[in-house]
Amino acid sequence: MSKKKNRDFNLILGSILTAVTTIPALIGLLWTPFDPHSMDNSLKLAHASFMHPFGCDNFGRDLLSRVMVGSATTLLIGLGTVMIGVIIGTFIGALTGYYGGLVDDIFMRFNDVMFSFPSLLLALVFVAIMGSGKMQLLFALGVAFIPSYVRIVRAEYVRARNMDYVKSAKLAGASDMRIMFVHILPNIFKILLNSVLIGFNNAVLAEAGLSFLGIGVQPPDASLGRMLSDAQTYLFNRPGLAVVPGVTLITMVLGISLIGKSKTVSGK
């Protein structure tokens, strides 16, 4: 198989895997087969059946409904994290990269200090300060992801600010804001998109990790990480409780990774 065909295959397979996980999650925002929080003592650790295709958890809650809602929670936290990081990071990176000088020195020294800490460790600090929960986790991860986007965008703006099309825009009387966000930003979109996909995967895994440790999404709310944490006790007598959310998480991350490696997105 040629390199081009392989990349096309990455896009197709990645899109399929992503759809397999995101479509049920989106449906779960509006409808689930059963109430994901409804407990039934008679269905505790029930195995797969026609009514409950994935069985039930240790509280008698339908596992399919929990996975649909949990996937949606994980996706929304991942998307929210990336949006916070990209919007704020792009704005700061554009300012520092375009203007340089004192503005660049002030912002980048502070950014370098934050960037020196791993994103997950930085998120742990914010969660410890603000407490556990979905919104706290979203904000903590979003802030922790800002420094990486600042560095990416700044580097592209430093490279672009001396290009001919930017000089032509200045001569034409375009404002700095117009040059930064109308002329330069679209030209770095492909690089930024690739970074967004990588960041989304990292955010999904970070949510899963922190919720697994018990400092992210809290019961009775479901997320893939929270469900994996709850399933630990039942790995041997009811492994499906961990396998279903685990496979969903892997499929979600793998799908986005394959899309990011495709020729359409990477441009390589």
C-alpha cells in the first residue's frame, strides 16, 4: 500500500472509530435506554441480556446508558479543555509572537514557568485548590493546557510576521488585529488543528486519569474514567464493567489519533 493510500486509510478508519464513540455519546445527551442513575437491587452485576446489552453495574444501573452518558461527559470535558486552551493560548501567542519585545518577554517568562510543569501535574494543583467536580476539572485542565498552545501559536506568528503577505497588509493600512486574526491565523490553521487533535486526546486521557484517581468527576455522575475506577473491585467476577468503558476510551483516542495522522490534517 502506498504512503498516500495509507494516509487516506488513516482518515477513513479514524473517522469510523470516532463516529462509533461520538454518535452514542451525542445521543446520550438527549436520550438513554434507561435512567443512568436509576438503581435496581435485583439487577446488581447482571450479565448482558436483551434488555441490558452490556449488563448492569454493582448498583443495578444499566451499563449501556452509563457508557453513553459517561462518553458524553468525557467528550465535553475534552472539548471544553481544548477550547479554553486554544482560545486563550492563541490570543496570548498571537500578541507575543506578533509584537515581540517587552510584551513577549513578560508573557513568555510566565508561560515558561507554567510550561515547565507537566499539564497533568498543573491540573492536579488547580483541582486541589478548587475541589473535585466536572466544572472544576474542566477549568483546571483548560488552564493547564494554555501554555502549550501559547508556545505553538507564538512560534508561528514569529515566523509569519516578516512574510511578504503581512508586509503587504501593513502597507495597505490593515490594523494589527486584522493582520493577526484575519491574515495570519488562517495560514496557521492546519498546524493549529493538528495541535487541537493532539490536545483533545491528551485532555480525554487526563480526564480519565484524574477521575480514575477519584479527583475528577464525582459519583453519581458518570465519565469513562469514573466508570473504570468504580469497576476495579469487580475485575474478576464482572470484567465487563471495566472492558466496556475501557474499549470505548481506547477507540475514542485511537480514532482522533488516526485522523490527526491523515494527510488531510497533517499536510505531510
